[in-house]
Amino acid sequence: MAQTQTVLDQGITELVKLATGVAATGFTKIVVLNMATACAAVVGSTFADPCDTATHHVDAGLSIAAVATVAQDTVNTAGDTISAHHVFTASDTRNAAGLHLCNTDGDVSYLECCFNAVLAMENTDTLTVTVHSTINQV
């Protein structure tokens, strides 16, 4: 499925805090966006803290959860990529328009991914998410 995705301003800030020893947490949680229309991912996301509030959380099996796996990976430089994998299972009918990767505290969104079409999830449907985020030098 096509999608748009980006690391968010608040995620970049949290990464800088981690790199400089300021109190911060890595990403360990993921949440599905519950919306009737498709969105487009932008660095300055217009969502009001989707990781911190229930505004865009999808409940019924698709709410904020600990990511099943988060690992350091390699694309072109050793350890430059963060990979995450998670499987959501719906327990009711819900719309899934995208997702956010969130920090341990659930108050910072690192990454926004918007699907090009809304997924109509029904009871027992699964949504398998695999994310790769590469930190490149500029």
C-alpha cells in the first residue's frame, strides 16, 4: 500500500535530547489513527499529540500498544536504521488511516505514516506494520 511518512518535529527534538544526554525516551509504542478520510504525513504534523491523547487512538484492538519488536538495523552504514514491527488485531469495526510511532512515555510522536486510503477494519482483521527509519548524514 502506498503511503506518506516522515519523522516529526517533536520526534527530531526527542532524538536530539537522547543524543545529548537530556532526559528523553526512545520509541517503544505505536498507535493507529482512527479517521474517516486519508491524511498526508508532514514534518509539522497537525494532529494534536496522537500519542498523548485519545483523540486519534483507535480502540477495539488497534489502540496504543508496545511495539512487538524494535531493533537497530543497517541500510548503508552500520546501525543507521531503526526497524519496528507490530501486528494489530481489530476487535470491532474501525477505520485505520495511518499510524504514529510514539516514545516510551506516550507523549511524543516520532514518526507519522498516513495511508493513501482508509482501511475499513472489521472484527478479527489484522494490520501488520513494518517500519524502517534511516538516519542519514547531510
